[in-house]
Amino acid sequence: MRATKNASAEVLPNSPASAKPEWMKKLADGKYLMMLVTPAVICLALFYYFPMYGLIIAFKDYKPFIGLMQSEWVGFENFVRFFNYKYCWRMIKNTFLLSFWSLLWGFPAPIILALVLNECQNMKFKKFVQTVSYMPHFFSTVIVVGLLTMMLSPTGGIVTKALESLGIEATNILADARYFRTLYIASGIWQELGWGAIVYLAALTNIDPQLYEAAVVDGAGKWRCLWSITLPSIIPTIITMLLLRMGSIFNVGFEKAFLLQSPSTYETSEIISTYVYTQGLQSNSFSYGTAVGLFNSIVSLSLVLISNYVAKSVSETSLW
Amino acid sequence: MVEKKFTVGWLLRNLFLWFVVLMVMFPVLHMISVSLSGTWDVITNSVGVWPMVDGKFGATLAVYKFVLAKPLIFTAYKNTIVYTVLGTAIALFVLSTGAYALSKADRLPGGKFLNILVMITMFFSGGMIPGFLCIKWLGMLDTIWAIVLPHAFGAYNCIIMRSFFQGFPKEIEESGRLDGLNDITILWYLVLPTSTAVLATIGLFVAVSQWNGFMGPLIYLNDESKYPLQIILRQIVMESVMDEFEGAARDTTFAENSIKYATIAVAVIPIIAVYPFLQKYFVKGVMIGSVKG
């Protein structure tokens, strides 16, 4: 490294400088930092930016044995093929709806839990509820879907049995496309309810108790306090969280949909990321799979940018 | 609080909270109960939320002994532990050095630009297929490196650490410099010893995601002897691949559901066991993340 030659010239930034040009001094001053950042830069380059460069195969007809450079350019052919695929809109719709319904049902749940927990006077009980409800957040997707599969199994699943004893035929819930979204969303709430409440609980503890005291003196009841003090105080947090979620509405995780789906539920369960996997890695259509994935990334990136723009103008909070 | 305690509101609140607790606990309790119950009780579906042996309350560890003695599961367990330990160590090294340098963006040549590059990876990535081709091109397919390296440097964790390091007192750093320390030795002797809280928090986040990792192993590994627990878990629980158990299952006659639940329990129990002690670190991590986020 060139900078190491200047080791003798290394001085405190504000001490009288030698005659070296400015940029050399900067290099000499920052050389140890550059060494420290090297592993991170290598990781960034190899595992983040190199794959981004690899996105160009979306515009090529990539053949592994010819190589990336020699493969033929095909322009937007792969994208056109995707938009002409008969299930294309079904997948886009499924991706969007899965996310949209998750947001609609899943977003208010942690807020409600946080509001109720905040009212709880018994600290031990509060702590217990928190400990229990945070726990599923740390379970893997395989475990959550595994538990779901087991409990709904036609052969001896406890939920199937309970429904049967109520006279409801429930032998086929996992293979029925109508229930896929319900299962996906319900298990999502089960897993993230407590964890999602942490942020709101923190916002709630920051409210000045004097506000409540003053309100009670003025004759305000519980509901009035909730409506006029508690909710307005956590609205900024709610808006920020909502916008964050809106931005990622087209960014549905691969794992859970993949694990929970089966060909019999594709009508509602096939989303873009699982299609990318089956096309790109199981059928080895690398270019086509990349093109579909790129389409998905571009849509989600635009949504992040839009929601961030809205966030900036509405609440003066933004991601960057 | 000079408030009468037993109001309707109090009752509804407590009912709601108990409902949440029961809903969360139920699948876990049921899973553990079935895995601890006798074969006959499982086959007749008489197990609810406590274990039964021969129609009475009781527990047996027979299924666990059976499951853990299977080479497939034992190897997978060992692999998961190796991936988790190595992955966490590598991630902490790359993150702490990288985040410290990036927290001094004004002195690090190109630091501001690098910070932007880190930020971009939070919102845009090459995606699944280019990621796979990249690992393949690097010759890492079917090796441990494909599991422990790609996510060692995560933007979110880096930003949490960076904002923590930014809070390190300038005076201490300056006095270290006067004593002849450079940036590397300052990080090692002064900053890291006072950063155990953030190291523990990030270390735990990384460890949990390595322990739970499924997509990476699914895409990058083909060799069964390298599979982590999550892949084996899926094979047994969701695809009912019971070859491993066929021969023995006939002799010892364990119910299929007992075996499946016991396999899940084996993967979950370490998390349930350590989690309550580490809870405060996790919560701290969320708070740092959301303040800066």
C-alpha cells in the first residue's frame, strides 16, 4: 500500500503539517481505518455487488458452459416471456395480496397488545406476557410451518381433531388454496405479535406521566386519556412503522411461502419469489429466473422510494 | 394508584393478555407433550397440553433417545452448531472492524461513499439466482463457506454497530492516540472492551439467524452430510421422509407424530432454553435499530 511509506509522516490531524499534498496526508491518516474496513469491503463486493453485476444475465441468454461474457444479448426477451406467461398476473396478484392482507391484519395487532400491556399494573405479569409473546419470533420458518403442518395434519392433527369434534370437516386445510392466505397471515401474527409490540411499548413509556395527571384533574376518563394523550403520542411511531411496511409490500419473503405451499394451493400460494426458485434453480433457466427476480426487486425498490418520499412530506421522518 | 382494581376494563385486559399467552404457548406445549408421551397415547390422539403415558399423566424420553441416536439428525445438529459458532465469529469480526472504520467516515478515505454502498444493500440486491451463480463461481457451492460468509456483513447490523461506536467518547480516543495507539489498537484495547453490550446483541442476532437459516442451505448445499438441522427438519416433518426411521420404527414402534414433534422440539429447545436469559439484549438491539433505523 502506498500509504505505508508515509508512516513516518503520520501526525495528528491538526499539528503543523509537512509539505505533502492534502490527499497523501488523508491516506496516511486513514491507513489503519482502511485496513480495518478491508474485510467488510471484500464481503460487500463479493456477496452484494458482484451478484448485482450478475443481474445483466437477465438481459442475456446465459449458458453456464459458454460463460457470462460470451452469452448472447437478448434485450427484454426474458421479461416479455414472463409477462406473456399465463400465470404471470396471478403471481403478481398473489404476491401483492399476501402482503396486503398481512399488513391489514398484522399491523394493528402489536399496537393493541402494546396499549393493553401498557395499562397492566402488575409488573410481574406484564413481564411474563412479554417474555412469552416475544419467543416465537426466534423460531425458524421451518419450525413455524412444521408446527402448523402437524397441528392441521389430516392424520391426528390436534386442530383437525378439535374441528371435527365440532362437526366441521377439516381434513384438507393445508391442501386447500382458499385457506393458504389465512394460514400464512395467522401464523405470521402468532410469530410477530409480541416482538412487534416492543417499539410501541417504548414509545408509550416515553409519554410524560404529568400529562395524565393533568388530564385526570381536568376530569378526563380512561377513554378520553387514551384518545387525547396516548394515541397522539404514538402516532409518529405508527406512521413510521406503517410506511416501512408499505415500502416492503412487494418484498414477500421466500421461505414461508415456499414451505407452506403445495402444487394444489398454487392458485393463491405461488408468489414471484417461489416462481424464481422453481424456474431459476430447479429448471436451471438462470436468465429467465433472474429477469423475474429483477422485476420484483425493481417494483419493491420503487415502493420503498415512494413511501419514503411520502414519509418525508407527511411526518418529516425518513429512512435516510 | 387510588383506583378500584376489579373493574370491567381490568377483567377484559387480563382476559386478552391470557388469551395471547395461551395462543402463543399452546402449539409449543402440545409439541413438547406429544414428544414426551407414550406411543399408544399419541396414536389414539389423546394428548393435549400435558404429556400422557398409558392414559395417565406421565412422561418418557424414549423418543428423544431414539431421534438423537439417528446419525442423520445427530450430524445435522453438529453441522448447525458449527455453522452457528463459525458464522457468528466471522460476522462479529467483519462487522466490528467494518463498522468502526465506517463510523469514522470523515477520516476513512472514501468512507462516505462506502456508507452509501452499505445503505444501498438494504434496499436492493442481486437476488436469488445471481447470488447462487456468484457462490458457484467462487467455488463455494457445497462448502461451509457458502453458509457462513454471504451474510457475515449485514447492512442492518453494521448500522446498529456504527451508531454505537459513534457514541464512543472522543477524549478517551485522543488520550489513547497520545499514548501511541493507532486506530486498530484503539479499537482492540479501548473500544471493544466497552462495547460488550452491542457485541452480545449483534452476536445473538447473527447466531439466531444462522441457527434458523433455511434458504441458504437449501440453495447452496447438495451434500446430505453437510445439511443443517433446518433442512433435515423439513424433510422429516413436511415431506415425511422417514427412510432413516423405517427399520427401527418397526421394531420400536414409535408413532410418526411423536418422531416429528420430537425432531421439532430438538431444534427449538435450545432457543427456548437460552432465550429468557438473553431477552434484554435482544430488546436492546431492537431499540438501537429503531432509533437509528
